[in-house]
Amino acid sequence: MIRYIPEDTTVVLAEVPDEISLAINLSNCPHRCPGCHSPYLQENKGDELTFDVAKKLIDKNCGITCVVFMGGDSTPAQLVKLVYDLRQVYPELKFAVYSGNPIARPDYIAMFDYIKLGEYKADLGGLDSETTNQKFFKKIMKDGRPFLENQTYKFKKKW
């Protein structure tokens, strides 16, 4: 079962560059990164995120261009199925997942438009750090095949 934290669901501008995203925080993260900015998401808590619940969240937030699932590693097959079903109703939306895995799952590449990879390492910083181990990718098609284009640079501050 996919669990999410309802009170954390919000529209964000910075999690997926160039998109207005509905961020849905998923719980039961298996990575347990030291220094995690949201350690409560390591617990198996929150409400069940079903298709009907996700549809209500999307419908309630008109104007979004993307739905980003923050932490999709505890129930990846169920998350892929949920996104597949949502794409049937919302073909205009893009979908993203923030994963702590170092390598993209093939089913994530097939289903998501954006994928963030890598566990959080406090000494290396997040996506906006020059030393981060995390990477942010946009899926593009080349010769009819999906290719992950690294767009981590879009998180760097330009001061």
C-alpha cells in the first residue's frame, strides 16, 4: 500500500524545474539517510494513496503541470501502476519521482518524465550543492527510445 502525508501535499515551484508541481510526500522511505530533512517520512504512517485520492488531489489543484512523488522507493510497482492509471485520465500532466536509489529502475524510466536519483548525504548536500551526489533527470526520446538527460544544473544557484 502506498502511504502519503496529506498535510504535506502542496503545490511547489522548485522541485521540478520549469513545472508547477503538486508534491505528494510518500512515507516508509527505506533509505534512512543520516541528516534527512524529513525523517518522519521514514515511518510507515499517513493515509493510503489510492487512485481516487490522487485524482481528488489533482482536481483540487488546477493549474499544475506536474505531479511529483517525493520518495517512491517503498512500493515502486504500486507507484508505477498508480501513475499509469493517472496518465489515462491526465495525459497533459507530467509525472516525477524523487528516489533515493542510485540507479533508475527501468519501470521508472518508462513511466516518469522526471527522476531524481541518489540518497541524501549531508556532507555532499542536496541538488543545489556543487558537491551533491544526487542527480535530476528529464526523460527525452531519442530515436524512439527513452534517454535520461541530466538537468541537475538547473538547481544550482546563479548568483
